[in-house]
Amino acid sequence: MPQINVLFRVKVKAGREDEFYKLAGEMGRSTRAEDEGCITFTYHRHTRDPNDFFLYEQWRDREALQAHLDRLKEVYGPVSEGDFLPASLMDFWDDVQVDMYNVVD
């Protein structure tokens, strides 16, 4: 199975930036420590727009990414219909953009 790279960009709701900043740090630390197959999982905050966050993820394969998503459901609660992440996380954002890429060998 090929390595998966995820580019995940969110616009955090006004007034929730600092709360999400803390959560993003916690999620990064727990993901790198607990999720087998995680190569890179790093949030970035835009230097001029405190509501703009970018997450760069690298996973060994799709199975490792799916195991991570399953763990997020255990930690952060259920997923609402039509979403792919727990509702408690989706509630932070006004806008979400997710793109996945395979490594070109």
C-alpha cells in the first residue's frame, strides 16, 4: 500500500482560535505518540491570520490513517452524518478543505 499524505486546512470560528490552538497541539502530540503508522502530523498556524490552520499529515498507508480516524472517534466522540471527523472537532471550523495524495515513486 502506498504512503498517504493529507493536506488539511481549516478556518477556525472567530473567538475559538486560542482554544483550537491548544487542542491542535494536544492532537499532534497524542497522534505522534499513539498512532502506529504516523510519519508526520504537524499543525501550522498562519502568521497573519490566527483563524487559518494547516495540518500536514503523512501516513504509512490507508489502514494507518483509518486507524487514526477511528481513534479520534473514541477520544472526541461520534461523527455526524455526512462528516468524517467527530462533531466536537467539526464544531471548531467555519470551513474545511482536505486533499489526499499518494507518493510518486
